[in-house]
Amino acid sequence: MNDAINHDGARYVFQVNEDEAMAFRRLLINNQKRYIRRSLTIGLPLLGFAGLMIPILIAQYAGALSVSAVLVAELAFAVGYLGLLISAKLAAHRLYRDLLITIKTADINFDCTFDDKGIIVKKGALETRATWDAISMVQDAGPIAAFWYDLTQGFVIPARVFSDAAAQASFVAWAAAHVTAAAASKTAR
């Protein structure tokens, strides 16, 4: 590899803090946005709205409901759906934060070692070894450098373990070059 700096043998030991975990979560959500089906998030509520409004409009047309009752029904649906979205988002955020607090109380250290063959990640008693072709992507995301096995699984190296932003960028470039070379080697086989 034509790296300006060789990071072979680099080792980082750290605990992930809440800000770094949230940065990883944001990256995870961004990775998955293209797979979110709008037919479910928009289409089903519209179908529910039509299912509610058709009988209400028929009843209004038949004279059983006033226009104000129809407007109240429309407003009630919109407010209810908005409330559902907000409560689901808050519940997901609270769940993630509670899980993070539980993990933080265990004081688990991450011990990551990198070389030309691959990566070794130790988390407590768990050890994962991966060759570079097992990594699909490396991202420099400011407070973290993220290593992805796929769109839903990966690990982070906090920026604070590097001496400065240039050292982080150099490390990420070195790792990304290994990922690219491994992928090219894999497709050449």
C-alpha cells in the first residue's frame, strides 16, 4: 500500500461514551434510510385516513353528520397520527439511552488492534477477528471513525484516541485503502 503513514500494529483501548454512541446511531440510521419503505410510513396512514374518511363523507352526504363533524374527524386523525410518530420516536430514543446506560455501568473496555491482515476487536470477554474483506466500509464521522461489517453492524473508534484530526484522517485513509484492496482482491478471484 502507498500509505504516507503505516498504521500496522495500531492498538486502541477505550470506552465508548454517550456522544460517540449517538454519533454511531445517527450513521446507522443514515445507512438504512434508503431501505425504509415509504409505502409503510406514508401509504398505510393514508389508507387508514381513506378508510376513516369514506364512511364519514358518506354519512355527511346523507345528512347524518355536519361539516364541522367531518373536519373534527380529519383533525383528530392528523393529531393522533402526529402523536403516534412523536411517541414512537421518544420511546425509541429512551430505549436506546437506557440500553446505553446499562452497558456503560458494566465499564466494558474496547480493545481494537489493526494490522495488514485485519482487525481484532475485544469487548470484555468477547473477541472478534475480521479480515479486511469482511469490512464493507470505513467512515470518518468527526467524533468517531466507524467500521461497518454491513449496514447494521459495526464498531467505532473514538476521535479522542488519536492525537489530532489529521492522525484520525490518516488512520481512516489507511483502513479504507485496506478495505478497497481486499474488495478488489475478492472480485479478482
